[in-house]
Amino acid sequence: MTLPIKFKRGLKNNLPSAAAAGEPLFTTDTKELFIGTGDGITAIGTDPTLAERVGQLEKYRSSVSRTYTETFTSPKVDIEKTTAWYSTTGVRTSKIPSITENFTDLSAVDQFNSYGVNFDIENGLVRLSNTLEGVVVSSSLPVAGVDKLTFQSDYLLPNALGVISTKKVTGEMASKLSHLEPTILVDRLNRTWVISSVDREGIYAVVTNSDDSVAFEGYLHSYRGTGYVVAPTIMNAVVDHNNNVWIAAAITSMPGLILSIKPDFQSFLNPISVRGNNSIYSYPPFLKLHVDKNNRIWYSWSYSSSFYYGCVTSDGTFFIPTTSQTFNPSTGFDNVVIVEDRMKGYICFIIRGYSNNTLRALRVNYDGTNQTPYNLIGKASGKWLDATHDESTGITTILSVDNNAPVVHRLNLSTGSSTTLPLTGFMTVDHSLPIEFVLQDNIMRVIYHQQAVGSTRLISIDLATLSIVEPDTLIQNGTNTTRVSGCIDGNGRLTIVMNTSEYSSNYSLIKMLRYDTVPTSIAFQISPDDTSWFPITLGEEITFPNKTDMLKIKIKMQSPNPGISPLLRNYRIALGGTVGEITQTYTSSSLPAVTPIAFVTLTANQALHGGEILWEVSNNGGGSWQSAELGQEIEFANPINSDLRVRAILHSPSSETSTPSIRDFTVTSSNLLLNPAITDPNLPQRVIDLETNLLKTNFQLITYMNAAKYGLKNMVIDTFTDLSGVDITNSQAVYDHVQKKFITGIVDIVPPMTANDAPAPFIVSADSVTGGAVFHLFDRSLASGWSTTAGGHHWIKIFLDNPAQIVDRYLLSGGVNYAPTTWQLQGSNNNTTWDTLHSVSGYVWTRYEGNEFTIPTENIKPYKYYRFYSTSSQYGSGATQIQELRLQKAVDQNHLQSKPEKTTTLPNQIVIVGDETVNGGSIKYQASRDGGSTWTDVPAQTLTDISSQPVGTQLVVKAIITGNAELNAWGYYYE
């Protein structure tokens, strides 16, 4: 609630001898200010200009205001009404934009020499046509005697997954032999292991540190003298909790061996044979491993129609000896993946039967009991599969290939029920060649071979929605590989290894590719003669050696991923130099402001350089303008309007060669609150300090004057002019940045986020990210955000953890030209079934910051997951940009906690005083001398003993604010 200041006025001869505590009194003849103390009055001082200033302060205290600073990093510009040049460095003149190309027609485009791009004439956009590079070439643009110009352009550069490095893994000596079945993993020291089988030689490894230096290269285990021969197999390796690496060696005519390697690359245990001296007989042989939460190593393989599994402890002893399991109907098996439910204590083997192309499963408890087979989950015509388990839902998601297309099977581990769902977006899959699956968070990246083409490809799937989040990407063209393996390295990058003949025509060696998020790019060139080409830096003047009567533009667009493209919207060319008299205008789009707007004050960081800048403001969207002097308050003729605009007219005379410029400007809007109601007759009248804030100073004065009353030596006062004395982490009260006070009301459910999973337990994700990051939507900064240029519908999801929480409103800030227009806010408690809480269709954005939406009462209930689901944007279907999403709820009780006061002696007594506005609510206080572990209730302005608390010298106070109460300042005395 905003409160007016009311001063008692009169002649000094009529000054009363006493006044209520905090009541201001002003003598109109001597210009003196006095403050009531309850049993007397005290003088503040004398100032000849005090009368005028007190009047201004009264008006100020009876108003609300909002301040906005335009730094031009993301400028709010009315493009149609702006002729001055603007960029991220500000606004300037001296150029006349003589040529503008917005691609709504192709009359100025040389289509014959342009390639690799698509022109969207309807929306005025240029993008790559599913290629890595494209070029836009203009036709010859006629000009007259030009030797100076400046070039500007508007475009969007989304990020894309792309190759950042490739290399041959093995050194020269090891490159004289074929390395088969490469497998890659990352250990707990963030080192990357590439493990392979060398025919008749042994198990070979190359281990690199996170900085890519080689930590080890050599043989981990030798076959020499054994007669073992490498055969096509599925090499498998895992890392246990002690950073030992366990390797499954399933070689033709060889007992199934489990090798264990210590972090120093020495053998940990003697090889463990899972079938004694007998061969595991599997052909092609496979032996799969899994480390459970108890640091036990589970293994499995198959022979004929029998499936075998077992478990060893980390010291190599058998916890569960090799056990067989048959299925009905019977089948031969050729691959298995192992998943775990740590909450329920399950291990589950997902097995592919090659004789009837089916998927089976076997679930066992950690101790090997309760064998539960699931005989038919779904079809899989290829042996390649992977699976991941969601412990919160009990659902295992299995990816396999059937009829040359990937499919997903959802298996309920508790009941055995399953469903099969198709996946789209893939080229035709050759399931006879290797397929690899790499899981990162909830994104599964699939590396596969395109049938009949001979290309290796990569595509990424969101397992929650089964949508494509990163489009199909070509990894290698023209050559099939016999093995692909992938992982997420210690730096969070997708890393792939594969067999290749690229480095040798005689041996199969290993190639490593590293992927990361890489920005797309646009580069500009200009030519005055169609022969000489000059690079363009946007906003900087270009000077040609000679005057020219024609120009040509060349724009190169590049992307590391053919599915992601930069977006080119327009370009503008300003012809001529700085000579001559020039007048140009900058006009803002709608600016954040109070509603309605009665007053504004404008300040600016500007440089005139011999010219001038005239400022104007409007509160009706530019319908009418009023002149503005910098630093002076302007009162609008019609104070009921609420669309704030700023206009600057920049003029450079012909005698000047430099240009006036604007680096930034700040506009503060305000309006008066007429006759505000005061519902509490006992509400103290607080005033603002003559120089800064009389209200805060009044509280300080009263607190200081009452210090002797309680007889305590130490005193702390916080008037909340900043938050330096508030323990933000342990407080929930809402801070009013304008009135500098704490209130109840609307609170944010999600704290400012610094990563997609920080702070814990909050986790955010999205179906697609091509610009910014998902957590930027929740970082409380409008300067950052999230965007996507992928086609189709889009969603942003946040996991709140337990317990589920209520959201009854949300704030949405959109990106200009790409803000969503039709969407739903949804809630879920299982991440599968979603309830629609609020729907918006065809939303028209009049401002892009802090638009509030309220959820209907009947839809408000606690949820663990919330999802923002957008089906269209200002761009249409696809490209979407959001700057901020804030989930909120209204509360009627909050608490505020101070930062610990380090005391020199043990505090035993305390008095807490508060500058309160009750408004029918209440404020209660507590104190703790052990840093907030033990609390004692402290009635306001009452000496309270806290000596019974545990000994401590970290003094903390707390205010519990209920209802409509407001805490404007507080202080405490202690000894």
C-alpha cells in the first residue's frame, strides 16, 4: 500500500510541546522541521527552500513509479519511425539509409548466383535449404558517385550441434594392426577411454585426460599364445564406484572373461570367467555388463535358446553364480541391455530374440530372487537396442529397430505391460549395420546407417515426448562402418568413435568425432565493381578507393547442421559520408511504465559533438508528443494514458564532421495516488529524509532516541534501502523495490536458476534449444532467454521435485517477432499425463515484458511438473523466442530473516522494533543467537531474554508477516 505524507503546518508560536512519535511538524514562518517523539518534539533543521521541498516530497510519497533504462543491447525501437542508425552501441546519425532489402520480393536478388538458400517472401526471411552453406547475392544496385557507406542487418543466429574436432585415436605403432569393436566411456576422473580388440593380440586402450592429453596408450590384456581370435562382437565396458574399469571380453572359442583395470591402468583382479573354462558359445558373441548401486557387476550372455546372467562383487567373488533362464516361445538371442530400479531393488535384462525378432525381458531382485520373465514386449528386426529407466514412474523406455525404422517400447517393470510407439524423422535405417544410442539427461542421441546410401547419421530424441530435438545430421558419407560407440565426455560433449578405413587401406582403425553446440554464422561482403570484395563490419563506415555507381552484396550463411539455419531478415545500406547537414529521428517502441502515466523524468548518456539532440515523450503511443528537458519532470496533459514512448531528434550541422550520439537513456514514469485510504487509525505517519528518504530517516531517529529507554548498548538498524542486511536464501517475503519494504503477496515458485539443474532440485528441459538456454527462462533476467527455430510445436518443462506445489499465475516475457501466440500451461505428477491449467489462443503482444496470466481457480492444485506448451508464435509455426517465464502463487504469510550479526559478547537480551504498516494483518518477531537454529518469540518493543538458547554469537532476527501487513524497516538492541 502506498501512503501519503501529511505534515502538520503552522506558525512557530503555535508549535505544540509534544506530538505523536514520528509525526512531522513544519513551521511555515521559520521554515523549520520537527519530529514528534511521543512525549515531546525534536528539531531537524532550518532550510529556506524547505517549504517547496516538503511539498515535492509529499507528492513523491503519494506516487508510484517505474524506471526503465534503454542500453540498446536488445533495443526497443519503432523501426518504421526511426531514421537514425542504431546498434548495440547506441544511436547516432550522419548516414541516410538509401537502400533497404527486406526480402518480401526478389527484385534485388541475383537468383542465378545465389545458392543453398530458401527465400520466404511471405515472412521476409532467408534461411539455408538443408545445407551447411548458402550464399545470397544481390543484383547490381544502382548508386551515384558513392565512396562511403555504412551497412546494417537484422538476423538471428541459433546454435546447432556440430563437429568441433576429429582425430585418429591410435598412435603410429598401434596403427599397423586393425582395431575392432571400439568402445568409448568416461571414468570418474573425466578421462575418456577408447577400448578396442586387436586380432590375436589383446585388448587395447587409449585414455585421454579432459584437456585431450594422452594419459595411457597400450594393451590392457594380452591374447598372445591363447589362440583366441577376434570375431564381430559387441564390446562392453563399465566404470564402478571406485573408478575401476570392467571390460567384457567375449571372443570366439573363448570363455567369457570380465577384465578389471585400476585407475592407474594396471590389472585389478585376475580375469573372471563367467562360465569356468567353457566357452560362452555365443555367436556372434556378446557379454554385457552393468554396475548397480551396491557396486556389484552384473553380466549376461546367451547361447541357443538359453539366456545366462550372474553377478560378482567388486572384489571379484560371485554374488549370484551364472544362472540360466528360458523363455516361451523359445528363441535365440543376440543382444541384451541391462537397466536398474534403485528404489524398488530391481535388475532387468532387455533381450532381443533373433529367431523371431522379438523383445523379451527378465526382472530379478538385487539378491537374484523373484525371477519374472516378460515374454513378448514388442518386435525388433535388428539386434541394436538400448533402454533407460525412469524410477519415478517405473517405466523403462526401450529403443530398437523394426522394419528399417526406429520404434520405442514403454515397459512397466512392475506389471510387465508394454506399448509400442513409432518414431519419425529418420532416414531409412539399415539394421544390419551398427546402431549406437547415447543418453544425455532425457535426450537420446541415435547414431545409425542410412539404408542403401552408405552414410552414418545422427538424430536426437526427447524420450519424454518422443519428439525430434536435434534434426538428422550427416556424420560420415559414402562409407559404412562396422562399429560405432558414443558417450558424453567429461566436458559435456557428445563424443563418437567408429571403425574407418580413412587412415589406412590395409587396417581398420578408429576415428573420434567430438560434437558441441556451435553457433551458426552470417558474413557480409560488398563490392563496388563486381570484382573487388570488401568485408563488412555492421555499423562501421566503409570507404572505397574510388567513387562507384553500382554496388553488389554477398551474404554467406553457414551452419554446422543442415537442420538448423541462421535467419536473415533484412539489410540496410546508408550512403554517403559525414559531410552535410543531417537531421534524423530515433523513436522507441512501447516502454515499461506505470499505468496510467502522469509524469516522466528523462536522463540520457549522450554526446553532441557540435550537434544537438531534442527529446520528446508521449504517454499515448506517439499520438501526441511533449518536449522533454533532461533531468526535469514532465507532466502529461492527459494523465490517463499508459503507452510510454521516447523520441530523440538528432541534428548535425554541415560544419561538423562528427555525429551526435546516444549511448543509453533512462526514463522514470509515475502517477499520483489520489486520496489513498488509511484503514488503521493508529498507523504512524512516517516521513522522508530531506535529502534522501525522510521515511527511513524518521525511523532511524526514533530508534536512536529510544536506545537509552531499554538500557542496551548495541544497536542494528536496517531501513531496506538495499538488501545487504537480508538473508535472501532463508527469506520468503516479497521485496517492493519501489517502496523499499517487505510484504506478503505474490511469490516466485522457482528461484533464479544458474543451470538446467541448479539450484537443486529444480530441473528444466525443452523440446528444442537453438538459442540461449532453457534455464535462462528462470534466471530473472530479460537480457537472456530461450529460442528455437525448429519446426512444429514446442514445450518447456520444469520439475519441482517433492512435494508438489501450487501455481496460480505466471508471468511471460516474449521475444520480439517470435513470441508465442497460442499456448497452454500444463501440470503433471507423473511426467506422462498432463492437465491443461490455462489456455491462450491468438494472443496479441502489446508489450513483451512481464505479461501476467491467472490460472482459473478450478484448475489450481499441486503438481510436481509444469509445462509451457506452445503451438504457434508471431513467426507462425516453429521459430519461438521467450525471455522469461515466472511461475508464481499468492501467499498470505511470509517471513524475513536478517543476515547474522557477529557479536563480540554473548547476547542475552534483545528488543526488536519495526516500522510496520498493519493493514489488518500482523507482524511477529523472533530472535536467535546461534545463527538461526534456535528461535525465541520476541514481542515488538519488548525487552526479551534469550539467554536460555544455546551459546552462540551469531545473532539473527526474523519477522513473520501475515495478511496485508508491511514491514518498512526494522532495528534491534541487544546486550
